Amino acid sequence: MTENPNFVPVVIVGAGPTGITAATKLAQYGVDCLVLDRWEDVYPQPRAVHLDDEIYRLLAGLGIADEFAAISRPARGLQLRDRNARVIAEFRRECAESANGFPQANMFDQPELEALLRANLKRYPHAVLRGNAEVTEAVQIGADRVQVTFTDRVSGEEHRVETRYLLGCDGANSLVRTAIGACMEDLKFQQRWLVVDVATTAELNQWEGVHQVCDPHRAATYMRIGDTRYRWEFRLLPDETADDYNTMAALYPLIRPWVEGIAPEQLELVRVGEYTFRAQVANHWRRDNIFILGDAAHLTPPFIGQGLCAGLRDAMNLAWKLAGVVNGWLPESVLDTYEQERMPHARYMIRFALAMGTAMTAGGEAGNLLRRVVVPRLDLIPGVREKIVDSTTPALHNSELVMKSPGRRQLAGRLCPNPVLLDGKRLDAVVGATFAVITSALLNPSQQDEMTRRGAVVVTAHPGTELSLWLQAGRARAAVVRPDRTVMCAGRDVAEVCRAVPVFAPPADTGADA
Ligand SMILES: Cc1cc2nc3c(=O)[nH]c(=O)nc-3n(C[C@H](O)[C@H](O)[C@H](O)COP(=O)(O)OP(=O)(O)OC[C@H]3O[C@@H](n4cnc5c(N)ncnc54)[C@H](O)[C@@H]3O)c2cc1C
């Protein structure tokens, strides 16, 4: 594809993590897409520092698991501390692989991850990223045409490109969101925080996990994000700004509990910034052929480190459906399932972040007292400790592509596990980018042929294996797993489960070196 086409099946506004993920997935399915971003390079300021095992699994599907492993480190859980840095409670997390095949909590530096994502995109000739392209207008001009206008910020020239689908991955101040007439619903949360990144070769000798300071006066978070990189976030007092802390001398009193004994000269201030954390969800995520994803569709305070994760989930959820429609495998109606599935999930995660923030820091002195008394005794309430460190996110709501049957132990809407199979390969590597039927019963030859015709991979859940136990726990003998690894449906009647599999026949991986 050229950099200046007149028509591209999919145009993506924004080359942040959400836009690049969507482009990579589409390109893997052989769908031509053009990504436009106003800047040439990755946004250099560190923002996200944490992602969970579900997202690590998604990165593996993009082809960058090993590269991400090289720039990230697993975190050991969460410590709640009082204002004097005394530990109130510790919630340990296993750094070993979860059911998704990766550590549950992973610390990293967002610009490094974005650089990886961009380098990886270059492997796919179906995707073109054009920097210095400021999108100024997006309009639906026909039943299945959208016109995108952008200005080349170097030459000043204005360009137009037509597309069948436009994805607005253009961040918090999204122009595409405005273009579809959506507005942000405010979930009534706004706080100003100081975000501090420090580099040092000195060893801080701190517990290797997230430290949450439960102080309503000065809530704070500390985490190690790399061999020599550390992140602090402090809630700003009403009369403070980030400028009050932009030297190490001014900042030192705030970070002293973690750097005691280390001379300020050994600590390099990478940056000090002020962010207003908000909780907002756009009231609709699609109009006609235009969609919004990532921060354009939702904003969350980073208390559980899930903003970028939500954007990547959006991209994963929509890309394979869009590829199915563009390639003529799936009906257009499946595109409605994007908002039906993703909006309630994003809303839940934002409310969870708000609840965690409130539980850890609200309530003044009374809240402090309650935390000192209650939190160390959480072990007495069965299941609570596990819940706090469990990275599993909720099941997707019912849709044309999530068919829950009545009953409690639902597999549908949740991710299937990603175990190592008897041949030594992980499930995801065996299934690739298509549908799978996981079954504890052997399919008869005609069922097997039909699954092959529909492009689905059949995986046998041998007795006693993780997959077999997983099916049993869901009271099922077979499950249909979508390309994004969400279970579409599950049940005891294997023939009925097989009938639900749609025709979906992607090429293996259309990367240049695939
Ligand atoms: C302090 C802080 C800490 C955070 N911590 C975490 C964390 O630990 N874990 C986590 O998951 N998330 C975290 N987040 C959130 C995370 O950084 C964002 O959710 C994520 O960057 C959103 O990605 P995006 O691609 O949707 O949007 P963005 O990263 O904002 O990218 C949008 C892109 O669109 C481009 N663009 C915008 N308008 C136009 C236009 N008109 N024309 C062309 N291009 C345009 C921009 O240049 C940009 O490249 C944190 C955020 C902050 C601020």
C-alpha cells in the first residue's frame, strides 16, 4: 500500500498503543489499513507502567512476547502502607505464569512498549503508519464510506482519503469522538496527581511490588518499573502544582521513605508531571462506520493500572470482527457486538479502580483507623485476599458472539486458559488467529471436516489436563473460542456447540517475515 492512497479499507486515527494494536491485528488478517498520527515519533512521556497477564497474552498474539519480556519485570503484588511507611497489609502475587501463560502483573515503561509495537508493525506490509498527519475532519459520506481529511504538518498540504471503516484511537481529546456526536459521561471523579519518574543505578532495597500509601492527606504510590527506573505518584494538595516539585531538592522529602541513605545526586529526575485523573466513558462508541477505541472511549484513574489495558482490549475485540466483515466472512451485524461487549467491561474496570482508590485513601482519620483495624484482618474473610490480587477481569456481556446459557458456572464471555498442550506448544500457538473448538469428546469425521471447512482448529481436552478440568468446571464438554480467546459458547451437546462456529478463514500471519 502507498502512503498516499485514495481509498483504504480501514483508516486509524492515532498511533498510540490502541491504534498500533488495532493496525497490527488487522494487518495480520491481511486487511490494508492506514494509521495517521500528528507526531512522527512515540509520545516520549512515561505514562502506563503496569499491564496484566491477559494483555501480555494479547501482546504475544501480536508477536512481541519475548521482546516485552526483555523490557518488563513481574511485580510481586501490593503492599498497603500507612503515612509513616509502616506496612498495614501485604497481598502477594505469584510471579509464575497464570492461566493465561504469563505473570499476572508486569511493570514497564510505556514509550518502550510503544516503540516495540511500532517496530513490530513494520513487519506487516498491509499496514502503513504515516506520522506528521494531523486529522482535521472525519465524515460519513455514504452508506459505507467515510472521508478523512488530514494535514501534513511538514509540507502544510491538505489530503483526503476515503475508507470503509474509521477507527478513532486518538486519545482523551478525541476529534473522532466529537465527529460521531459522542460525549463523555462523567463518573464523578477528578483528582490532580504528581507523576514522578526517577532513574538510578543505586539499589533502593524496597519490596518488589506496588506500595500504596493509604494516607487521605497525601495518597501515594511507588513501584519499580525497570532495573534502574522507579515511578512515584502523589496526590497534589489543592494549593500545589507540579512546578513545586521539579527539582530533586524539592521532591526529596516526598520520596525520602524509599530512598533513605541514597544521596540526591545519585537520583536522576527523568520527569515530573501533573495529571488530572478522570473517570469517564463515552455515551456511544460507534456511529455508522466510525468507531472509537482506547482513551477516546474511556478514561480511568490509574489506581489499578488498566487504562492502556482497556484500549488494547478494545483493539483486540474489534479488529478480528472488522477483518471478518471486510474479508466477507462475517455479517456486518457482528460489529454491533463491539460496544455491547466492551462498554460494560470498561465501565466495570473504571468503577473497580475508583473503589480501590476510595478503599485505600478515602475517609480521613476515621478511614485510616478503619484501614488499620480491618485491612490486616482481611484473611479472616474467605476469598477476599485472592480477589485483591486476582488479575482476572469480568466476563463480557451477552451478544451475537457471546452466548451464555442459563446457569451459574459460565465459561462464555471469559477468556479460555492458555496451557501448554501435550505436544509442548501453548494453546494460543496451536490455534493462531482463528476460532477453536475445545472438546473433551472426539468429533466424528463429518464434524471434524465441517470445522476444517469453517476454518476452526479443533483442540482435544485430554482427561486430567488443564483444558479438561476447565471444561468440567464449566459443566461443558465443548466450547467455541473466538480469535480473541473469549469463549463464545459452551455446553454438553458437542454437535450443538460445533454448529455455532462461524466460517472464518484467516491466512496464517501476513507479516513480511511470516
Ligand atoms: C500517569 C499515568 C499513569 C498511567 N498508568 C497506567 C498503567 O499503569 N496501566 C495502564 O494500562 N494504563 C495506564 N495509564 C493510561 C494509559 O497511558 C492510556 O490509557 C493509554 O496511553 C491510551 O492509549 P491510546 O492509544 O488509547 O491513546 P494515546 O496514547 O493518547 O494515543 C493517542 C494518539 O492519537 C494521536 N492523535 C490525537 N489526535 C490526533 C489527530 N487529530 N490527528 C492525528 N493524530 C492524533 C496522538 O498523537 C497519540 O499518538 C496511565 C496514564 C497516566 C496519565
